[in-house]
Amino acid sequence: MNICAVSFHCCPFSLLGGDGTGGMNVYLRELCSVAEDFPGTRIDIFTRIQNPKFRGIRHFSPHARVIHLKGGPERPVDRTELYEYLPEFKRNMESFIAQNKEDYDVVYTHYWLSGLVGERVRETFNLPLVHIYHTLAFIKRKVLESENREHSNRLRSEEHLARVSDAIISSSRHEMRNLIDEYGISPSKIKLIYPGVNPTLFFPVVNGKTPRDIQRKKGEKIVLFVGRIDPVKGLMTVIDALSVLRKEETSLYDQLKLFIVGGGRKDKDFPQNQEYIRLAESIRKKKLAEKVIFLGSKKQSQLRRYYSAADALVVPSLYESFGLVAMEALACGIPVIASRIGELESIVREGKNGLSFCPEDPASLADSLKRFFSVQDSFWKKERIRGDVLNNFSWGKTATETYSFLEKVAGKRAPLTTISQRGGIPRQV
């Protein structure tokens, strides 16, 4: 089976934690890394050039390639501005496929921008289209309200993709239910496939070197955040929770430090990140500069050292399609204190491998932090925390289910019956 995957805005080689680089990068990397374990399967990932260092074709393995094509400026561009470059990328992708006589069996698209590209490829080459959203705009709009900065076409496009895709892969039961309720999709059109965690990348670092930028002083308690610096990630809730602790639990507040991994490069990306600017101003006003340390993004291979250096990972998100960082921390044996949302509710086992709190509620998070540090020794030991998550989630299982499902959809290939009019409304031909 030859898979034509599209990841327009997100290159699997990009540094994690920047704008548009997070769980989706990890997802694509892991699917590529295990492709050679599936004889007869080949996957090409088409993405736009956003770094002159990454051009043309780069190989993950003999079975997996990343193909970089022109699609707008060859530099990082805010996702809300990428829509206008889709036509150029579509043309270049179709030319590449035709000129190289690529024989694909299925189009597999990631995120709504890629879905629109995939729809065009589907029509041109008469291939079935399988789409995975990763995040849904209508849910983000509900939780972010005035802070929502999505492209005006995203809502309509995501609904359109729900109709024209031959099948949809969902990463969680919560997302699946939302798709069915919001768009009226038949459950038979959606395949639930959970993401995984890589046990060779994420494991407890015992008696290893602590990262130099996260050295623990005697008596300190360390809480870690890993992810993009974006309003939907809920970091302001943690900042406000620290203020609550300063008033209510002075002894814990004095010992506590929050380290933030993510956001891209501190020198180049932070000054342009509006959420970082908002957080930094709040930290300044609340006089929390000594309590909150921004570390910038780190390579995925370094993250286990940061997880292992912390007492707990905090995941204060307002919305998550799944929550990969929670599983990474658990695989390192580190408890997770997470918002009570989506799949995180089932990943976090209350009082055993972590605690949960009400999203966007600083007082609730402050209470969870007080409870955690007061009974920290009663939680599962590292080995049990790690064993529990590895027993339930693996990228091998994710890949097996994904490639099997794609092969099943490809086997049902039928003559194309719909094309799209302007405005994204299908018509019969």
C-alpha cells in the first residue's frame, strides 16, 4: 500500500513546541518511524518548505519520505495566514505526483488545511480520502471565546471535510462524539484510533544529569509545563494559581517553581508570540518572575530529562484532542495534574498517577497542587505509573490500526462521484 499523506503546515522535522508544532509532529514522526515494520507499506508526507535547510525529499527510512514543496514563503508563517498559499502548494503537489508517476492508494490528510489539499488530490487522481482533524475549530471557539484567532474559512472547511472525506480517524472518544453531534456524521464513517507513547524515548531518568537550566535547589518543588505557548493551553490558569497559593499556602508557594518548556526559540519566537507577551505582562504585574521560568523548546530526545527532573507535569489546557505530553510524562514515571477535559479524564487516574482540576479555574488548580504535595508519597511509584500507560498506549498499536484502516479504505476505492463547487458545497457529476 502506498500512502499519500499531507501535512501542509507542519513539517515532521520542525522543532517541537513552536507555533503549529506539537502533538501533530510527534504523531507523524512516530508513524514514519515504524513504517518499515509493515511490509508492503510506503508513506510519503507532503509538506510546505518553511526552512531552507529542509528542501526536496528527506528519508525517515526506506519506507517513509518527507517531500518538501513550495507553498508560500520559505519561512515559518502563522497558520491563520497560510490559507492563501494552498493553491500554489496543490499545483506543486499534483505536478510532483504526475511527473514522478507516483502510484498512491489513498490520501491521508492531517489538519483542515491539508484536508483541502487532499480533496483536490483526491479528485485529480481518483483516490479515497481519509482525514484526521487533530483539533476542531468549533470546540476551540467555545472554550476561547474572544481569544479565538482562527481563519474565517476554518469552521466551514472542517464541516465540508466531514462530508466529503471517505473516512475520518478520530484520536479520542470525546472528539468522536463531538464530530457525530456537530456534523451529523454516521459513526460508521469514523475510526477511533488512540495515539501512543514511545517507551524508548520516554523513561525515568534515574541518577542522571539534571538539565542545567532546571537545577533543583534544596527543598524546591518543581512543576513542569510542556507544550506550545498558546491561549488554548491554559498557562494563565497556572500563573493565577500561583497567586492563589501565595495568599493561601505560603509555605508551598515559597518552595514552588514552574518551568515552561515550549514556545520555540526564546530569542526569535517569543517576542512575536502574543500569548507569551500576555503571560509575561501578568507575571511582571504579579511579581512572579522568580517563580516562572521559560526555557524555550527542546528536542524530543531531551524531554525525558525535563520530565524526570520535575515532581509533576501540569496540563492546564482548555481543550486537547488527546494530550500526548501527559502520556510522555507518565511513561517517565511522573504524575500529571491535568484539566478535567476530554481524554485526559481517563488518562489521569485520580490519586494514583495524578490529579485533575476544573479547567480555567485557578483556585481548583491551587487546591490540586496543595493536595498533591501534601500526599505525594501516596501516589503510585514510578514503575507502576510507567507500566500502566505503556500497557494501554503504544505507537506500534496506533500504526497497526492506522495502516490497516487505510488499507481497508483503499480497498473500497470506487469511481469519484462528487466534486466541489466554489464555497465548498459538493455537487453531483
